[in-house]
Amino acid sequence: MSIKFFLQVYFFQRKYRGRFTPVVQAKWERLIVRQATEYKETALYLGGLMIKVGQFLSARADVLPQAFIEELEGLTDRVPPVERDLAMKVIEEEWGGPVSKYVIKISDESIASASIGEVYKATLLDGRDVAIKIQRPGIERIIRYDFKAMRVVIWLAKRFTTFTKQIDFDLLYREMESTLLPELDFLQELQHGRSFHQRFNDLEGICFPIYFEEYSTRRVLVMEWIEGTRITNISFMELHGIDPTEVTERLFLLFMEQVLRSGEFHADPHAGNMMIQPDGTIVLLDFGMVGSITPAQTRSIIKAIQGILLDNDDQILDALEELNFLLPNADRPLLADTIRRMIHAYETNELSKMDSYVVERLLTDIRYIVRTQPVQLPAEFAFFGRALTTFVGVLHALDPNVDLLELGKPRILAWTRERATGQDSTDSQERFFSWLQKGAIPLQKAYSLLDEPARLRKLIQATTIEKVRVQHVFLDRVVHAVMGAISLIAFFAGIFFQHVWLATTSAVFGIVFLRSFYKKR
């Protein structure tokens, strides 16, 4: 499938090189949609790693066309369940005896089924209700074969596509291995679940399931049964008097804490892995996919957020460079202007008006910059970016008008105070940070205004250089085209007059000049 996709893209670009008209663009969109549809169908049929990779690709706007991304959105890790007898056989192999030796009863059908495992409800001998997660038979072998196939695809992509300009495939492969392979060991998931419970147990209205280590193995995981419904069930919240806005704020705080408290973060926070109980308690489930953030990365992420809150373009760009999102030759003024307009569009709620000309222009500019500028999503942030995208989608499903900047501002300022003082703030420190919050934005805008002439001068200078470069390339192409045409005429003349030396020499020169002409294009 990958080879076919690469060949289709190659021959399409070769056929329409230099004449990408609206009609051609429409053909390109149709090709991309067909490819994305085929990928989605193949992933759902094969399961395993392909679903995980498809979910990851759906967040890669820096690599894939928008049409491909839109088709992959909604690709969920849900596959048909295996036969119950096969699932029970896995439990008996892991427990070393019949299922009835450990449980009073177990559900006739699985209550959830994914590519790695499926869940049954059961009752232990002591009467406690539990959820038993069972690894799908043979999935470990399938995943390892998938990784071998992925290595071949990455080898092809590195040598026959331009994706290597925007992504480090070797680092990405290692990140996929370190994030996805632990899902095959349920004891790792148990440890992750306990770690999250210890780190965030102090957060109000958040709970995690209790795991039963004495019953858990590499392929069977036993945890507390918790009643609840999907976090996005708004009608359930209305029935029990739960405020979706308050739930949104608590969820956002939970995600912020995962970033601020450097360490592990939930790498698959979709609505199916989060439940809401009748009393409003949020339950976080499934810690099979967990990523990590270093303290240095945490500081850079907070630096970028502070730059957004304080309207400081240079601070945002510096933080993105520290995180390896920007390469050294990036056009900082161009990126700063786009970031500023994007933040303004968000703050003024223009992003919700999808028919707005301003928003359409902004999105077009962003897509252009991602394609033309040395902007990349580092492989070590691949799953963090996907987790963030998925999580923000859940928040907007709960509260379409949620203001993430406003929600994050108090926690970021509190985190800054903690790092600056190492202890609780005094009244004078509170007044200082209050002044910083209120006064830094106008001050920054004043500096930005004073800096406008310099920016304009740099823009004019860059534009002049670009015009000279374009003129030079154009003249160079004209020369090569003319010389190629002359060589072609000489070639036909040599054939007509049966002059072998003239025909051979002109053919060689014609190939050289025309090849150089196409390279210039």
C-alpha cells in the first residue's frame, strides 16, 4: 500500500509539475482522499499498529495534506472482538487454571474491544466487581511484524519522499517503539496507573481505578470495576445536574498538571478513556500508552505559554527553537506575525466563525508556512502532539466556548511564582505578579511598536533579495532552454544529413541543458 501511495504521488507530481491549476488541485485532493480512505479501511481490517499510526498521522499537519488528515480523523481503536473461548484460554494460560477458580462469574461478551486487548466484567470470589483486560491472542506477534513492515516503509520514505525535511524518521520510529510496545505488557500499564494515582490523587473530583496485582500478568490485567459513562455524554450530565463547564476546567487542570509535574502524560486521552460518574467525579482509564516529558522540555513549554500570555513573540519563538520545532534558518518575523494573528483570532473568537474571511486567510497562511518554512514536529513530541489534539477535541465537545488561554493563565502564573520563590508567595510578590500580568502586555506592545521600522526595513530587504534571486533563476532557465532548443535542432539536422558526430554531440548537450532546465524549475 505504501509503495503504491509513493508511486501515485511521484507520477502525479511529475505529470503536473509547474502547472498546479485549480483543476489540478482538485484532482490532487481526490487522490489524497482515495489514499486516506484506503489506509483507513486497511487499518480497520488489519488492526494492530496501523490504527495507532493512523491516529498519529491524523495530527501531522506539518507532513500530510489536510484532505488526508480530515479523512483519518475519527479513526478509533475499536475492532471486532475475538471469540470468547479464545479469550478465556488466554486467562487460563496466564492464571494456570480454570477461570472459575478465581472468579464467581464473568460476562458472556466483552464490553469493550480494541486492537491490543478487550475487557470483560467479572466478580471475584470475595464479591468485588472487576474489569478484566485480556490481550488478544497472537497480537504480540502481529505488532512485532507490523514494526518490521514499518521499518521498510520508513526506509522507502527516507529515500523516495521529501518528508525527511520535516521529520526525523529514525527518532520517530524509536518513539513509536518506546510508546507502543509497553502496551503489550499489562504489568507496565499497572505501574503507570499506580504512578498517575500517586501523582494526582490530591486533585479534587479526579479518581483512578485500583489495580489487583495478585491477579495481573503480562497478558491479563485486573482492575476495579467503576460505573460511569463517557465524558462527552452531555445528556447524562444534565440528568444529574453536572455543569459541563466545571468538568472542562477540571479536565484542563489535570492535563496542565501532567505537563507541569514533569514526567509521564496520558498519550491516548480520547473520550472512551475518560468517564464521568453521577456525582461528577472524573475517572481516567487505560494507561497503556504513556509518554514522558523532561524538566527541560517542561520549562520550554511553559516559556512558550508565558510568551502567549504576555504577547511576547520572541519568547514564543525562542521556546519553539529550544523544543526543536524550528530550525535555525526559520523566518522569525514571518512566523511571529502568523503566531500573533493566530492568537488574536483565538482571543477574539474569530476561529468559531468558519465563514470568516480572516480565519480562512489565517488558516491558509499557517498551511503555507508549515509547507515552506523549516517548521517540524520533533519525533519526541509526536505522541504529545496527538494527545494534546485529542484532549482539546474532548474539551471543545464539553464546552464549545472554552477559553483555554484564560483557564491556563492562573496556573501558569502560580507555577512561575513557585519556581521563582521556592515557597508560597507573600503579599508583595502577589502584587508584583499582578502588575506583571496586567502591565507586561501593554509594555510589550510598546516595544513592538518601536520595533516596527526595523521589521519593515528587514522585510523590504528580504523582498529585494528574493526579487533578485527570482530574476537570476529566470534568466538562467531561459539560457538553458535556448541552448537545449539549439541542441535539439542540431540533433535533427545531424540525423537529416546523416552526420553521426553532429547528432551524437548535440544529443548529449541537449540532454545536459534540458535536464538542467528541469532542475531549475
